[in-house]
Amino acid sequence: MSRITIKDIAKLLGVNPSTVSRALKDHPDIGAAMKAKVQQVAKDLGYYPNYQAINFRQRKSKLIGLILPDMSMFFFPDMIKSIELITKKNGYNLIIFQSNESFDKERECALVCQNFGVDGLLVCLSRETLTLDHFDVFTQERIPVVFLDKVIRGTNNATVDIDDFMASYTAINHLAKKNYKKIAGGFGSINLTMTQQRKAGFKAALEKHQLPFYSHLCFHGNTIEEVKKQFTLLLQIERPDAIFTMTDEVLAGVIQVIHEQNLSIPEDIAVISISNGNLPYYLYPKITYIKHSGQFIGKAAADLLFDLIDTPNTVTKKQIELETYLVELDSC
Amino acid sequence: MSRITIKDIAKLLGVNPSTVSRALKDHPDIGAAMKAKVQQVAKDLGYYPNYQAINFRQRKSKLIGLILPDMSMFFFPDMIKSIELITKKNGYNLIIFQSNESFDKERECALVCQNFGVDGLLVCLSRETLTLDHFDVFTQERIPVVFLDKVIRGTNNATVDIDDFMASYTAINHLAKKNYKKIAGGFGSINLTMTQQRKAGFKAALEKHQLPFYSHLCFHGNTIEEVKKQFTLLLQIERPDAIFTMTDEVLAGVIQVIHEQNLSIPEDIAVISISNGNLPYYLYPKITYIKHSGQFIGKAAADLLFDLIDTPNTVTKKQIELETYLVELDSC
DNA sequence: TTCGTTTGTGCAAACGGTTGTGTAAAATGA
DNA sequence: TCATTTTACACAACCGTTTGCACAAACGAA
């Protein structure tokens, strides 16, 4: 009735559990006849190994922790999907946590990961996170941690992200080439490194094209609603001829306002965004975007993590910066 | 250097590990002085319990498995989010698997869950799944399984879903009341129970309003691309004055075609969908929809699961059908 | 025949924490 | 003061599997 163990098989065959254990994993010490008998009985009894016992014994969990700030529909599904794929391919499983953009929650998630004995950790930092001390336990116990997408640079931690500066630079460059002059910018949380860099790229590209940077054409918003509010206010002051949005969330808000105001894209206002590339296709017209691939970031980070798990000391390139590229659709 | 255990604390204090174990959990058998000492040392040494050992000993994993057909961006983020919340609130963690709409993969996922010793299982069935034998092991070992959203009815399994018939019935009813006559229908995989029921509701509502059911105004598509192709073909035959879409995926495809053909909503064609309620707001005009809440389904399923875990025999209502309701926006 | 090697299996400890039972010493009661 | 209860801790088994070591039996070589 209850779960079949190696001991049950051993008792039934009148042999020692260790023999059964070895027979089941085709250990060379065990004779062919015994192996056959054991495997037959195991099958008959419907034996399957108790991974909890095994992992406990091996001091491994075969678990990879993934800490996310939020389950945003725009970016994370693709990312999780590819991480899951790699994780499974390596014989591990994924256990997902959400920090809800809170530093305290993130620390809690890390603690649970620690308790669970994850063999590796993938972390997308919360908006509030400024320090990484709460991951020190992992490095101390030689459990690899890879930061992805939302990272803090300048440390020797393993990171995978994109060149945020270049991504927005490319976007604005595209707008400038299309001869847009009054370019607005919609950004996310102002304290994120990502935001600062994307804004820096925005400014640099304007400068390169000798376009002025107007701070009244820039706004920040954490949520779609905030974005809508800010952008509506902006439009009351002056209508730009193009707008760059830093993420899908910002894009979603901006698009709604544009429709509310009965503006047409790209005639009244051109739009370009950094995006994972889903939302741009659902909108009309389709939005030109700089590809920021959740799938690629997830894959790169997971691959890096398993490199670090398998060969901790030979991995040299621990800071990976993925390419972004322009996908030209119909909004500029 | 390596991880601190109860034994380390015991050795350091010259007491028995069992005393430490009890002291740490405030067992009444242990004297106040000893408790204080133990807890102090534990803190000083940075002790944290080995959950692998504990769970192994207790024959629990504190893990809930979640098997999904796919990481669709429309529906699952909200669902996962709410499941995660409840799971955590109950002191459990979530481990997510994707079957990629494949029956074999789904069976594999179930196997891994079994090996991992999950304490409960939430399953959203794949497109291909027609039987539930692969979950028998769980019921045999008294591990609760709750099927959610995509379920097979008629068994005594615990299920949480919506009244698919009513959802589409309500949608078509709304269109009919608005005096639309030629109503098209965009559906998903034809072999899903969900599809059949939503189509049945579609037909029933038409009949109630004495509107004819034209099969050439109905199509099925598994992916957005298929939907686009099918709907484009449909439009070449005859333009309906309204279209009902069964899911966000179908809606996304339909909307793209509508824009490609330069039709306007709702003047040329009205649109109504069953949806989780994100996409409808991003589109223009905003799409009227029947609310099919991933969040609610996730919550209901998770709550039910923990009821079954905590009080296996007292739970009576094991088949839950959530209400859907009309959210009237601008597309009809 | 004898010694060394190989083959196949048993034995027991270990992973870290929990828990039922046993038992001194201290506290209580008459 | 002595019997009895309570307090506070120790001891050891246990969860399921792995693994180093011991050790017979069979085998091959000298």
C-alpha cells in the first residue's frame, strides 16, 4: 500500500539493500543474474526512487531557484519558458519565487531557496534592491548565482543582460534618421540602473543628432496607470512628433493615451519601444521595436548557471551582454 | 566552513542533538536556560535548518507541483501569481512544469512530481490529454490533485473551471441584444472539451435569438497564425457584422486581420471575446469581453488543494465552477 | 597445490533532524 | 523523612539511499 522502497525489494529477494541499490543502477560489481532479478522485481512492485532521500544523501536538490520581481505578462513568460527548457535538459527542476518588487520579499525568497538547498539560483532583481548581501550565503556555500535582466553591475557576479544604453540609442537613432525632431521618452522606475542607462542612451542619441533634450518631454511611471497619467499630462503641454518607450508596460500605457486623444500613429506621433516583441504585433499599427528577448536572456543565463554548476572554476566570461536589434514595423 | 548542523551546536554545548532540536522549536521538555543557550549559539553560528533532511524525515516536501500546457502570456501569469500567493501563505512552494501541450510530456511532468514527492498537484491539462490514468499514482498515495481551467469533467476528480457554455452564451446574447445578426465565431483546438462547450453555448445563444448558425462563419485555430489564416479566408467569403472569439489568442489573431483589412471596430465588425482581461485594454477600441479570470481560477484551485491537503475527507464541494461576467467596453 | 586476483555480495555507517522512551535529579506532598 | 511526581535531559532508532570496506567463493596462474 505504502511506497515501495529498496528495502522491500531486498527483503523480498533475501539480499541486502545495498545490492539492490547497486543492481538498479547497473553497478559493475553486481552479477548479471542478480541485476535481472532485482530489476524485474522493482518493475513488478512499481518501485520508483525516493528523490528526497537521494538528494538528501547526496546533499543536492536538483532544484534551480528563480526569483522574479513580478509575473509581468510581457517579458517573463518567454523567459521562464526558455529557462525551464534548459533546466529540464540538465536534469534539474525550476522553483519560482516572486519578490513583488520588494527588497524584503526578495530576501525572504533567497532564504527559502537556501533552506530548500537549491543547487543554483537565477535572480531578476526587484526595483528596490540596491545591495546584494542577501546572496552572500550562496557564494559562501559555492552555490552559483546568476543575475539576469535586472542586474547590478560592477561586481564580479555572474550577470546576463542587454546593453541598455545601446538599445535606446539605436531606437532614437532610428527616429532621428526618419527625421523626427521632437522626441519624447517614457521610462520606468527612476532608480533602476536599467532606466538610467536607457535614458543615457536616449540622451546620447539625441545629442549625436543635435537634437535638444527637453525634460518636459520625458516622464517616468512604474505602472501602466502612472504612465497614462504622466503621458496625458505631457501631451497637454506639448505634443512630440515621436515617442520612445522603454518597456512594453510603458508602451501599453502610451498607446492607450494616444488612442484616447484620437491621435494616429505614425502621422500624429511616431512610436518606438524596447520590447520582447509580443505586444508590438498585437497593436495597430504594429509598433517598431528594439528586440529585448526574454527567451535569449533566459537561455543565456541558464546556460551560464549550469556552466558554473558543472565547472565552477573554468568559466571565464561571467558577464554576458546580449545584442539587441531593430525590428522595423509600422509605427515610425 | 560547511553548513552548521544541529550536531555542531550540540557538540559545542556538550548536549545531545535531540535537546538542541527541541530547544530550537521551544519544546516544553527543555529548560529555559538551555533554550536560551541553544538559541544563542544557533544564532551565533548562523544555523539554519536543513529542510531536505526535515522533509525527508517527515515524508513531506512542502512542494506543490503545477503542470501547465504552455506559458501563454495571456492567461497564466495572473494564474501563477495567485497560486504562488496562496501556496506561500500555506508554507509551501511552487514548482512549475510545462507539458507543451503534449500528453507524453505531461506524463513525464507527473512522473517528476511523483519523484519529487510533491504534497499536492495542480494540473491544467494539455490539448492532447484524453485520459487521466497518469495521475492515479497520486490518488493512490493520497496526494491531492486539482485540475484547473482545462479539465476533464464527469469524473470525481477535484476541478476548478468556468461554465464555458454560459460564457459564450452570454457573449452571443450580448451581441444579439445589440442587434448583430451575422455573428462569426473564432475557436481554439477542436478536440478540447472547452472548445466544444463554448461552441455549444455559441450555437444555443444564436438559436435562442432565432439567428442562423452558419458553419462558414466559424473557424478553429491552435495558434495566432492559424487564426489569422482562417479568419482571412472567412472574410473573403462573407463579412460578418460581429465576431466572437473564444480566447485571447484567437482575439489577437482576429484583431490583426481586421486591421490588415482596414475594417473598423465596431462599425464594420463588432468584436467580443472571452478573456482574462488584459489584452482587451491594450487594443483600440477596447474589446468587450467575458471575464475569465486566471487569478480567480488559480486562487480557487489552490484553496481547494490546501483544503484537500489539510482535511482530505471533509471536503465536499470538489467541482467548482466559477462565475463569468460581461465587461462592456467599446467594441460592440 | 598454493597463492593472488577477481567477482559478487553483505555489513554498517552516514546524510540531518525528529521523536518515543528511559532515567537521573529536583520538586512536591503527606 | 520518604514516596511520588515532575522536570530536564540523554539515548537510540528511524526516514531511504548510498558507499567504503570486508570477505567469502570462484578463478587463474605459477
